[in-house]
Amino acid sequence: MDDNRLSEFLRARRALVRPEDHGMPSGARRTPGLRREEVAVLAGVSTDYYVRLEQGRERNPSSQVLRALAAALLLKDEEAAYLRATVDPPPRPRPRPARECAGPQLVSLLDAWADTPALVYGRYLDLLAVNPLGEALFSWLDGENSLITAMFLNPAARDFYRDWAMVAQGCVAALRAANPAPDDQRLRDLVGELSVCSDDFARMWARHEVRAKTASAKRFRHPLVGDLTLDFETFSVNSAPGQHLVVYRAEPGSAAERSLTLLGDLTLTDPQNVRNTPQNEGHISHEHL
């Protein structure tokens, strides 16, 4: 087990819990979150024992203590599972291929959805496959395959995602959720590079949030068709553990649906122009449909 994973996780998560979440008065506090002695009381352990956990001097809490800590820190199921993994890491996975790929049947499925943006990403948030409409929607990527790298190092991401901070934090949480193994060298390298190059990433990674992507809505600002809001659903690919299929849809009859239709028409008539559209170009009105 990595020497710091348990202690870092406990400290980060303690800072995110407000005293009022447990019915305690907030009062004047020098630092955000709960005090160590408050977590200890809520978890039913001594303050000294909890301090040793946070300092890395105690590394093998029992399952009962971990459950109590998860409750005290208000962890969701995924976060509680990650807490357990800091003490009892999952078995080392089989060696993965140097380059992860989406299966040909999955790629064919994506291509059959002409009116629906869809993509496949891997456990490190690498873009493994995308259909033509998805490529047009995410034209700002400009050939970058690492979604997490583009999110933080490509300035166009902040223009494209109208709620960039929320989406970026979701990506960071998903990256941590997908990679619980402490000795994953590729994850270490990726996190190290992004932490050096992006203060935002370093700050979000330090929050230790753990949350897989599921279903929600995202608000985009596309350089060709303007603002649109799309629902999305994320599916695990059972034939390739660690891979996920994301499918986007617009509300029927909405402006977003008209925008997708327009984007699809532009992709059919001039796909090269759609891919190469700079982010600062004015968008095309729906009147051109």
C-alpha cells in the first residue's frame, strides 16, 4: 500500500465535511471541515488513534473502523470503496496492452448512430473511438486523445464547457475512481505531469473526490452552432473492463436538437471544415437549416 494514500484521503475528505452536516455548530474555525477529534467521536474511535491514521502511523484499520469513518465523513458508496482500497488494494490487474483500443463491433455501433454523438473512453480518460457527429461536437480537441489532458491544458476546453469547473472536477473524480491501484505507473505519470502543468488539476486532485461518470446533462458552447445542452448516459463496456461508452442526446423539439441536426448537416457537407473550425469563430444561426 502507498504510505500516504490513506492519510491523504482522510485529511482531504475531512476538510470537505461541514460541522453543520452533522448538526454541530460551525463556530470560528481556522481551517475548513471537521476537527480531528470530531471525526474520532463520530467514528467511535479515540482521537489519538484517528490522529495516527491521518499521520500514516496506523495503516491497518479494521473493516468496522473503515465503515465508521465512511459514515463520519459522509462518503458515498464509491468513495467508501476507495477508502477500503487504500487499506486493501485490489489484486494487481493483468498487464494491459501498450495502446488500448475500442473493439471493432463497438466502433461499428458508434458509426451506426448518425444522429447521436457518441464516444468511448478508457480508464485513463483516453478517447478510444468517436463517431462522426461526436467528432464534430468535440472538434475543439483538435486531435488530442487524452480527454483529461485536453480538459486542463487546452484553453479551448474552458470555452466549450460552459460549466468548465464542474465538468473538470467530474473528470478528475472519474480518473481516481477508475484507478484504485496504488502502484499504477501510468496514473502516477499522468497525475504528475498534469499537477506540474495545471494548478487547477493539482487543486482538484488534492480533494480526493471519487465519482464515476454516470448520467447527467452538460452545457456546451460550440463554435459553429452556439450554445446547447445535451443529456448523456455512460455505459460500462463489459467486453473491455475499464472502457466506457458515452451517448449524448438532445431533448426532442429543443433548440439543442436543432443544433445537432445542423451540426450533422455540416459534417456531411464539409467535414474537414467542421473539424478545423477555430473556437473563436461565430456560430451559425439555425436559420441556415
